[in-house]
Amino acid sequence: MGSDETSTVADRSAPTRAAPAPDRRYDCLDDAARLARRYLDGPGDRPVTAAAGLDELRAVLARPLPDEGEDPSAVVESLARDVEPGLVASGGPRYFGFVIGGAVPTAVAADWLVSAWDQNGGGFVASPALSVVEEVAAAWVRELLGVPASSGVGFVTGCQMANFTCLAAARHAVLRDAGWDVEAHGLHGAPRIRVLTGEYAHVTIGVACRLLGLGQLVDVVPADNQGRMRADALSEALADGADGPTIVCAQAGEINTGAFDPFLDIARLCRDHRAWLHIDGAFGLWAAASQRRHTLVAGAEQANSWATDGHKWLNVPYDCGIAIVADAQAHLAAMTSTSAYVPAHAADVPYGLDWTPEFSRRARGVTVFAALRQLGRHGLADLIDRCCDHAGLIARRLAAEPGLEIVNDVVLNQVLVRFGDDDALTDAVIERVQRDGVCWLAGSTFRGRRVMRISVVGWQTTPADAHRSADAIITAVRAAGG
């Protein structure tokens, strides 16, 4: 018998082994990608408002906790199916409420990878690669916003925590200069810190002061008819106050009108009175990246700290805020976390926990890195300018209608509309537009009057969307009896 024949007989007599079962542990990831793609393909056509209300959502989602685990793919499928009626198309081209941007595709994909990698963004030893990615993203942000290259940068949840982080650094610095170590001794017995804010400062400034033990009794500086802090009133307030630790909070992009405080004058006054200048620029600070609108932030680069959002004009997924402090040592003193099990590190080694209140956190700067690579410097500028142009188009369309008043100077992406001299009619039009679902916009109160507030900040909005939204608003006001 030849060797080939012997081999064949041996093969026939060998036991047959079953093929290994396919690994199904991660099939749900493919399911999620498919369902996400289906959702992202739809916001241009679906109603912007949610289809289901609170009771309907609770009836579907509020179920007993199962005793036994469920199939992962079934969980993902049912989750997508059950929540979709209650989703608002805030990432779509006609969502103009609460200054919420969409998410550019690269940032979404990067966010998925961040979840898959599951790295702690708190420090280099826990995630060397993502720490360097955030270091690069921070450098790009400093460059785009025109702030000092040596500034500390922390990626936090949103502008609330960005304001908190910056004002913590401010608290450290002004008390340090007064001879008090707040990190060592707390606030009991410390010199009183005076905080001055504009009349229309965002609520997150007050919350940050409260969390930092600075109280809510800040000194309010009067504003003009666009919500801008009046430099002359600030000058009087600083001159009348005690010569002690002082923080001034200015604003880049008033939340209703989009107006900018006069930073050149404010910065000069702060220098003269040795006051710390903080700028809350959740969306408006990004005007610095536009060649057409960068003059709006002239003087802002002279501040001591800045707070902004990535999930507004950078159009990255929630959540992503950015805290920037010119005095990096004050930033470190206020935020650095240490422990025996955390390796000591040189100053040039990137550790996120040095710059944020969180010890462990998601690597939020990765989506900023990805979005800025997709957009580039010119793409970001174009995105900002397009949104502002769309806001201007909507304002012009509405201003041409009898009985409709554009309340603000449309200098950026914010449009305030008033329907007659009637709060009830204004609210009725807002409610009708929201219910119709062509676009979604919010109501607000500015200078004691109810207004419709339109905020254009999404990357997908086109002139056609602006026209379609203006048509929907005009139809709603006519139907409401305006």
C-alpha cells in the first residue's frame, strides 16, 4: 500500500470535529451601527419634534427588571425601536432650540471608538494614546480661539463644568494674590471675593459660583438693549467696590441675542483694578475662527479664562465642554488630583485629571480631534459663517411679514422674534410651530417680553432649510390669528 493510500485510510478513520460555534458576543455592535445609520439618514425628513409623550414612553420603557439576562441583539433592537418615537431630531438641519448642534460623522465614529476602547481619559498611564490625542486637540483649540499657547485646557461635560473649572482657577488666583491658600484652608476666614456679572449672564455662572462657595449674591452690572454688559457701568461698579479679590464674568454670545460684551474696554478695566476676567463663550467664542466675524471677539484674548462647548459649534456628540485658563499654574492648583497609586509625572506628560474636576472620565477630546480633522480650519470657519448667514436669511424673511418684529441685532446665529405686542400670541405661535414639527425652536423672555428664540448652529442646515422654517413660522402665525 502506498503512502498516499495509507494517509487516505487514516483520514477516513479519524473522528470528525464540529466547526467551532461563531462568536456572537459582538453582533450587537453591528446591529447598533446599522440602526444608528438608519437613524442618521432620517432627520432631514422626519418631524423635528418627538412623536411620543411622557405617558407613552413610560408605558413602553418602564418594565420590570428581568431576572435573567436578555439576548444583546434583542436589547439593542428593542431599545432603538422603543425610544425612537421620543427622540427629538436635534442633530438635524431644522432644529433651532437651545443652541444644540448636530454631530459631524467623523466625530460620531470617533465617539463609538472611544466607547469601544473604554479608556480612562484621566491620565497618560491609563491611556497614553488618547492622552496625546487630547493634548493635540487642546493645542488646536487654543490656536483657533487665539488664546495663549501656554494656557491650561480641560475637557469637561459642558459649559456648566467649564465655567466651574475656570472660576475655581480664578478663586485660587485672586485669593492667592490676597495671601490666602483656598485649597489648604477653604473659604472660612478668607477675604471676600467679589463677583461681577452682566445683567444677562447665563444661569451656569450663578450655579458655578454657588458650587464654589462664592454664593449667588453676585453684583449685577447693567446691560444695554442687546444684553451687552455696559463698560461704563462696570467701571463705576469696580470703582465703588472694596479693593479686594475680584472676578468679572463677561459673555461672548448672549444666550438670547448672540451679542458680545465690549471686551477691549472690559479687559482694560480689569487690568486697572487687578480683577480676573472670565469669558463665558459657550457658542459665541467660536466667532474667533471666522475671518468674517472674528472682530466680534476683539479683546477676548486678553481675558484670564474662557469656557466654551464642543457640542455646540464644533458639532461633536454630547457631552463635551472646554475649560481654558491662561494661568496654567492656577488651573493646576485648583484641579490637580493626587494619590499614592497615581504615578508622579513630569509637567509635560499629559494628564487629564490635572485640568478637570473628574479623576476618571471619558476621553472627550477625541471627538474634538476628529471633528477638527474632518472640518479643517477653513471648514470650521465655513460652518460658522453658514449658520450665521442662515440666521440672517430667516430674520429677513420674518421681518418682511406685517406684525412680526425682529427684537435683536442679528450679529451671529441668534434671532429673536416677537409677534405683535402680545406675549400670548408669541407663545401660541411657538407652540404651534413645535407641534407642526417642520422645525423646532424655543421660547424665551428678553427684557420682560416673551420672544421666539431661533438658534442656528447645526452643520446640516442649508438655505432651503432656512426658507422652509421661515415658511412654517409664517404659516403658524397666520393660523394663530397674527
